Amino acid sequence: MRKTFSFFNQKGGVGKTTSVVNLATIMAGLGKKVLIIDLDSQGNATSGVGIDKNENESTAYQLLVENSDPNTSIKKTAIENLWIIPANAHLAGAEMHLIGQDKREFVLREQLKKISDDYDYIFLDCPPSLGLTSINALTASGYIIIPLQCEYYALEGLGQLLNTYQLVKKNLSAELELGGVILTMADVRTNLTQQVIEEVRNYFKEKTFQSVIPRSVKLSEAPSFGKPAVLYDPHNRGSLAYAALGKEFLMRFGSDDDRRELAAKAKEVVAPAVAEEIQAEELAPENETSQPAPTNANT
Ligand code: ATP
Ligand code: MG
């Protein structure tokens, strides 16, 4: 369970799936065996790693509802070291079935026990709800990772989220810890973003990852190519930020060997350096086709 992470926020569209897909790909690139479990019937993590959502006989639905052997649901992606248990629209009906099951909050946890030794990290892409699927994710996880969008309403709903986390920890799974908070979709040119970042850092202290994910068109268009942005366009500022986050993640959750190895490569790592680079780039917006203004040449 220590290596299983729930990317969780009941708010929709805050960057859960984008973070799961890109961070998992970075970790896989660092040589870790990573399994994503798509727990959202939208199936965005599934298509985000290039798997057709509608061509899977066995998915997270079978895993949760039919108690099928998890191995039959695992699909190898085209990315080395990265596997996924896909999801599609069927999953929307899973909670109805789960309600009637014995130990319904622990179905996923029991299933993951059968396969967790095969992976270094398991990332659970939660749906935007506090329902039974999310509860199953939390009880199966060692850590909760909260993506927060840098916007005015970022902290709205956070009380409810933390309350759910505390209730699960108190009543269902004492092992669950807050692993970290990822600030997403930052537009560092605005005061509002700066204020949100400051407020979140004040509240969550060192749990907040240093690497802030900027708003990036490349991050949002990569899914339509069925490729994580960090592979589709590794050098854009969004991908660089996820690469920095990946290293930070490994520093936080990896083994002593991982940390030693990263420290040895510190020059090319250091998250703050990447953050500075991102800030510098922010001054020159990504997709601006900076044509020179037409001059009124004398004719
Ligand atoms: P849901 O709650 O619906 O599952 P989510 O929390 O998983 O949503 P994403 O799907 O990762 O959020 O992101 C929501 C939308 O914002 C997507 O269209 C995604 O491509 C886009 N997006 C995510 N992160 C960024 C970013 N840093 N810059 C620009 N667009 C982004
Ligand atoms: Mg999602």
C-alpha cells in the first residue's frame, strides 16, 4: 500500500488525470515499473496513454464488480515500464453493484494485494466524486495526492476533501497519509496565481510540491494524440514541470538508492532551477506567433 497513490479531488477538471498520466510516464522513464488504474468512467487516463477505451474486455469494472483476476485487466502500454487497468463508460454502473458487496470499501485493496509486488508504483486516477469508487481508492492507498488548480476557487471544497480523507483514515485505513499537493494550471504572470500558490503553501507547508505545473496548451492537446505530453512534446514548459515533479516525487517516496542516484545527478535535476526556467519562459507565452507589428512604411 505504501507505493499506491490516489490522485484525488472531488472537483472536476483540476488536473488529476493529466498528473497521473504524465507523472506515471516520467516515473516509468526513470526505470520504475508503474501501473495506472483508471477509476473514472470517462476513461481519460486510458486514452491518455494511447489505449482505446472501447476495446478492452476486462477493465476496472471487472476488477471491482466481478472480482476477476486483476492480471486479466492489466494492459501493457506502448510506453516502456508502464501498464494500465483501463476504464470506460461501464464503470459508471460499478458503484450500484459495489453497494451490495461484502466489505464494499475494501474491494480494490483486496484486489491490489494480488499484484502490488509486481510494480514499483501504482497510481489511481480517481473520478471527480466522493463516492464508493473513490473510497475504494483511498483504502487501497498509502498516500493521497491532491492536485489543486491555481484559480480563485481552488480551496473551495477542500474542507470536504480533507474531511473525507480524515474519515477514511480514522474509520477505514489508519495507514493513509497525505502524500502531497500538486499545484496545476498555474499562470504565474497573474497575481491571483501567486496568491493561490502562497495560500496553498501556507496551509500545506512542505507537503506542497515545489514544482508548479503551468498552464500549457501542449498538456491539453497531447491526449488527442494518445500520448502523454511528456513524450509528445518533452520540452514544453508543462512537460518540463512534470519531469521536475517526477524527480521530486522520487526524492520523497523513493528508496535511499533512488535518492542517492538523483543527488548524484543533482545538477540536471533541481526543481527550483526548472521552476525559474518556467517563469522565464512564461514571459514569452508559448503559442504566441509573435509576428512583428505591421509598420506603416512610407510608400
Ligand atoms: P476530471 O475531474 O473530469 O477527471 P481531472 O481532474 O482529471 O478532470 P484533467 O482531465 O487532467 O483533470 O484536466 C482537465 C482539463 O484541463 C483537460 O482538458 C486537460 O487537458 C486540461 N489540463 C490539465 N492540466 C493542464 C495544464 N497544466 N495546462 C493546460 N491544460 C491543462
Ligand atoms: Mg480525470
